[in-house]
Amino acid sequence: MQREVALVTGASSGIGKQIAKNLKRNGFNVYGLARRVDQMNELDDLGINTMYLDVADEESVDQAVKQIAAQTDGHIDVLVNNAGYGSFGAVEEVPLEEGEYQFKVNVFGTMKMIQAVLPYMREQHQGRIINISSVDGKVSHLLGSWYVGSKFAIEGISDSLRLELNPFGIDVIVIEPGAVESDWAAIAMDKLIDSSANGPYAGLAQQSANFMEISAKFASKPRVIARLVDLAAISKRPKTRYTAGSGHQAIALRKILPDRTFDALMNAMYRYVTKTANRKIAENR
């Protein structure tokens, strides 16, 4: 009996690597896909198939999916769209090309992967598409307009796809991680500093950076999110959304508080974090 086939993008580190490991342990024939193939040797050792993939390159996506389909007799059961990164900074100061690339990776890369696997899933009349969104797909983040916008887009796209693909027996599930241990925060902070650490938004950039730094200290392990993907991939009737990770409770607050009240709460939190950070700096001098 052929094992179910699972594709995981962004599998070279963090959440993606742990998702690939978990799915392998649960009996899937896993393909770990990423640009940094040199960082997937551990997955190779576990018997996970690894392959180069750049989700921002349409030809790369087509080649990878066709190669996998050739190896699995056209059988693809689960797609985990995990590849992505965070581009932070004031909208006024982030170059439009950077904003476009943020969407090219986080949104269009996800959509291209979905387009590539759908013919195989439709032929089987079954499949699971699991999109890794974020708490930031429901909750705003200071100086995170491009990243937050990309994750809000994934949320809406997933809701529409769920209706669109239901007649073909294909489920669409969203995973909304809070803060999780990974390279994400460091990359996002670098982007933030490069674009907005100097100039009119410097104070806000410092608040946002302080918040990222504090959040990283309380970040959950990648396995917390990987376990949600297990549920999404294996459950007979999966939920439409799963949420976990440090800070995910903000989604519940967002649902019940009016916009201006929630904005005030967020602003107060950013100011408090920065005040605390500045006090600690002064104490250590």
C-alpha cells in the first residue's frame, strides 16, 4: 500500500524542518523543499526526500512538483505551505520592490504551489492544503504592514479556497503560529533596522524591535506548531484553523475588542515594552 505523500516548503529550518520530521514519523512519504538544501542533511539522514525549491520562482515550483509526481505515480496528498519571511519597516520607507517580494514569497509562492499540486489532488478526489499563516494574519503588528498584509491575504485566500475545493474532496486548513523559535525574528528585525532605524519612524522602530526581542524570549518550540500540522494532516475531519504558540491569545482579544480599544491596548503594550527595555539598559550601565 502506497504511503501518503506530503510536501513541506521552507523545510530547511525552524517550523518547516520540524513539520517534515513529524510527518515522516507519522508514516508519510515526505518531501522537504527549500532553497538551502545544505541545511537539510538531517532530514536526508531520517529518510526524508529533500529537494531544491524557490517558491518565488515559478519554473522552480513546476519542476519540483513534476519531479515529485513522477516519483510518486502522480500521488500528492498533503501540501504544507510553510515557506515565508517577515519584512518589517514603515510603509513610507520600505522600497516598493521589497514589499512586492514579500508578497511574491508569502502569497504568490503559496498560490503557485497550490496551482501546481491541484491537478493531482483533483484526480485523486482528495487532498489537504495546509497554509501556515500567523497570529499576524489576524492581529496588527507595529511597522509590519507588508508582512501582516501578506498573512491577512493568506487567511482570506484560504477561506475562499475552502469553498472552491470542497466539491473535489480537498480540505484547506490554516495554521496560525504565535511566536516560535526560528530565524524569522532575526530576519524581520534586520529588515526593520535597515529600513526604519533612522529617520522619522526611529522611535516606532525601536518599540517594534523591543517587542520582537521580548517575544523571542517567550517563543514556543517548533514542535508545538508541528503537532498542529499533524492534526490537520491526519484528522478525519480537521478544523479549518489551528492556533498555538506564544502570544496566540491576542487573536481572542481581537475578536471581542473594538478596533480603537484594541489599538490603544497594542500601543500601550509597545510603549511598556520599550520603557522596560530602556530601564534595564540604564540599570546595566
